Amino acid sequence: MAVNPDLADWARDLFGGLGDIEVKAMFGGAGVYCDGVMFALIDRDDTIYLKAEGVLASALAAGGSTPFTYHRDGAPRTMGYWRIPEDGLDDPEEACMWGARSLDIARAAQRG
């Protein structure tokens, strides 16, 4: 499935302050990459989720965010991605603040 070009442009504009942003199709949605590191995903409903664990996941949960969930073998599964807060959807500065924290986690995970 191809990525909606308007959605890809929006994600690049939203997170552009972080670096070189690419949006690539994957599993019916899209991955959002900064300088080659995937730090966010966009689901089929065009919802943005940020890679998060520990303190960041707790901060997102405290703000009302929910984790990315999918179903496999009839059971819901979650991944280490949490919905970006609503304020981040309209404010690139806010989005980049959350995105930078997510990108740090993604880079650390990539290093192992």
C-alpha cells in the first residue's frame, strides 16, 4: 500500500526540525524515519505513534496517550509505540519535542 503523499508531507513538516525525515510504507501504514532511524509510525487511520518506553511511555500515558495495538491470533497485542499527544499534531515545536525523545529511544534500541 502506498503512503498518502499529503500525509507524508504533513509528517515531514511536523518533524522536520529533527533532521532528514522520510516516510515509508509498511504493513498497511507507514514508518517515519529521521536520518535513517524509525522513531514513529502512522497507522491505517492516520494516527501517529511515537516509539516510547520507560519515562517517555509513562509521560505519554499520564497525558492520556494510548499504545499502538493490533490483533494477532484473535488477541490484542501492543508495541512500544504511543499516540502523540493532540497538542503535538498542530504544533511542530511540540511534535519535535516529543519526537526528539522518541528518536533518542529509537537510536538507543538500534545500537542494542
